[in-house]
Amino acid sequence: MSLAAIVPVRSFRGAKQRLATHLGDADREHLARELTIGVLIALADLPTYVVTGDAEVAQLAATHGVTTVEDPASGLDAAVDAAADVARSAGYRRLLVAHSDLPFPAGLRDVAAEQQPGEVLLVPDRHDDGTNVIVMPATPGFRTSYGPGSFRRHLREAHRRGLRPHVVRHDLLGWDVDVPEDLDTPPTWGIPSWRAVRR
């Protein structure tokens, strides 16, 4: 057993508040659910832990054959730590942490395969601000620090832990959905806008 995935999902209800100027409550809930399903499908051949305290999310995880870890409700970093402890205890040696709002998650496995021993692989968002994907050793010590500016903090944390940072700037995995502008994909990709998720 080598690699396990961690996907923190707080709740679908009330999700994506920064999209409220463009999407109503029902549409934002639907979008959050559909994005999460896409990520879980992309990770279908990996042991995956969804961290949540929400019954609806836990039910969705079970539908996809995914193990649920109880969210300690102390923030995103604590959620990742809780799942990392479970995966580590199960014998996994590497952890892939992915956000649940990645609209193009198909490359997650390929990116994870690029991580080498002694490295922390980081996929920043397209603004080089947030961290959409981390692949790290399961050994205790590396502390995530999500939120604005997390990419730079994770680089510093890798150096602090004596791990080589391996940065992958990925056109698709670097795209997440946080603000209204994120709903429009570049037309050159030939991919329909994520506004099409609206019911």
C-alpha cells in the first residue's frame, strides 16, 4: 500500500459563498456536489478518505465506495491532519491531498506519480496563490497551511522539513472554482463553461 488520497469537504449546503452574486443557493449547492463527484471519480482507483462532518457528504462518499473521516471542525488544516492520521495508521506511505472544487481533476493520478522520495509535490492554483494539490510523504511533520497565500507557505514548510519542493504548474489542475470569474473556462480549451452546471 503506497498512495492514499484525502479530499476535505465541509458541506454542499451554503457552499461557495463568493459565487452568490452569480448563483443562487440551489445552484451553488448543485455545483459543489458535482465538482466533488468529479474529483471522487478521478480518484476512483485510489484508496480515498473524504473528511466531513456533513451527513449528505458522507452518504455521497459511501455511494462512491469512499471512507469517511470525521471532520474535527477546526479548519481545513485540522481536517487534512485527521485523515492523514487515519491513512498513516492504515499503512499508506504517501498522501495526495486534493480540493473538492477542481473542475478538471482527471490528471490527479498522473501528477501524483511524478512525486519522488524526499519530495513534496505542489500544484498551485493558476494565480500561484493557493495550493490545489499536495502529494507528500505520510510521515508526520509536514504541516499544511491552507488559505490565501498557501502556496508560498507550503514551499517554506517543505524547506523547513528538509523536503525538496517539486512544483507542477498544471493548466487543468491549477483551475479551481472560488469566484465568479472561475465559472468561465478559456474558450481555447474547447470545454463548456462551468455555468452549464446550473440546473
